Amino acid sequence: MDEAIEVLRREFDAEEGSFLLSLRGDPEWDRAAFTRLERAMRTVCEHCQGDEKLDRWLAEGFYEVATWVPMWTSHANFPRPTPEAYYEDCMERISHLAGWFFRGWHVYSDGYLWSDL
């Protein structure tokens, strides 16, 4: 859990090597960085799902990823990753993770295995 928290701190601060910085900078969709972000988000969701209170910085980060990433990458000039299905799966995953984080439960049945994208 500590490693996932550190990944999210670096991501939400858009530090060097982060997925969010790669989107803002070049712009470029860094698949490895997205996977690192997505896995950390999943770990934190699982850990926090029973919590009554959430840390503000985590809530702000989940919100920003869920709202800003789809908006920014949907721009006609943004070089989205291919195939299109991969990109669509990533947008759906971000949305589902944000929902899980804020509600405390995910939309899938118990025992669901999250596939890597």
C-alpha cells in the first residue's frame, strides 16, 4: 500500500516520469506510466473501500484523473494510443476506479479480477 500511495503522490503532482506529465508535456500517451498509475489507483481503492473518510489529496487526485484525462486526451490534436479499443478501455477503467474510490465499492461482482490494460 505504501508504494501505491507514493506512486499516486508522484502522479497527482505530475512529477518527472509520471503519466500526467507525459500528457501535458509532449503530449504523449505513456503506456507504462498509465499502467503504473492504474495499478496504484486499484490498490488504493481496494485498501480504502471501507473507509468513512478519505484524504483530500487522494480525492482531488482521483477527481482530476477522472475528469481531466478524458477531456485532455479527447482533443482532436492529441495523439491517442492505438488501437482505439485500448484507449476506450483506459477511459472506462479511469471512470470505474474513480467511482470505486468515491463510493467504496466497484460495479463488478465479488471476486472480479481486474485485467491489465
